[in-house]
Amino acid sequence: MDQLDIEILRALQENGKQNTKEVASKIGLTVTPTYERIKRLEQKGVIKKYVAILDRKLVGKEIIAYCQITLHKHQKEMIEVFKKHMYFLDEVMECHHVSGNFDFLLKVAVDNMGSFQVFINEKLATVDGISTIHSSFVMDSNKNTTVYTL
């Protein structure tokens, strides 16, 4: 990646909906080479996908919780089974295998506390291999970004 690729990535992180002509004008290239660079970045997997970032409160996700999960045994098979289960739980926005005092950190988004209780009792707690679940709730967010510094 060179400086022009980095500028393209910065522009697309700022607004993934802008067209190639808009990106080209921001980075000082013509449309065709800008288009080719974007396609190459997509093909290499640097750009994984384009998404819309929603206002969670306007779509009814009032509760964000971070759940710290400890497994009974830290074995490869149990870890893989847990990861597969998390992939299919719609409430889980992020699932990270971490080091430290617990094994996984989950970011969970739900409508309200009743929804969270249902998620814990009827979905998460039914996954085999979980030893403990500790949850922390977001009270306020002063920074929430998806932009990587390049």
C-alpha cells in the first residue's frame, strides 16, 4: 500500500457511500486509477465490505452489554464450538477470544433489560462449556468509531 491507497481508505472510512469520482477528487487522481485502486484493495481483502452504521437508540437497541465469558476448559475444541455458537446469536455484535482473567469478551445489543435476561437465560447460558458469565452495561458512550488510524 502506498500513500494514495491510504488516502483512499481514509476517505472510504469517512463515508463508504461516496462514489469513485468523489474519492478521486479528494485524493487528486482521475476516476479510472482510483477505481482500479479501490478494486485492488477490495480483492486483497483490505476493504472487507461496506456497511451502514445505525443509531442504536433509533433502532430500539437501548442496552449494550459487555459479557466476560469463562469456559470450563480452555481447549481448542471447546473454543471452536463456543465461537460457532456466538456467530449465530443475533444479539452478539462482537465476539473476541482474549487473554487474561476470562476467555471471551462479547458485545451484546438488545432492546431492553427483559431482552437481555432472555438472551442470557435462554440463549447464552444454554451453550455448553460456559463456566461463568459477567456482564457490564454501557451507561454512556463518548467515543464510538469504526475508523482505523492509517
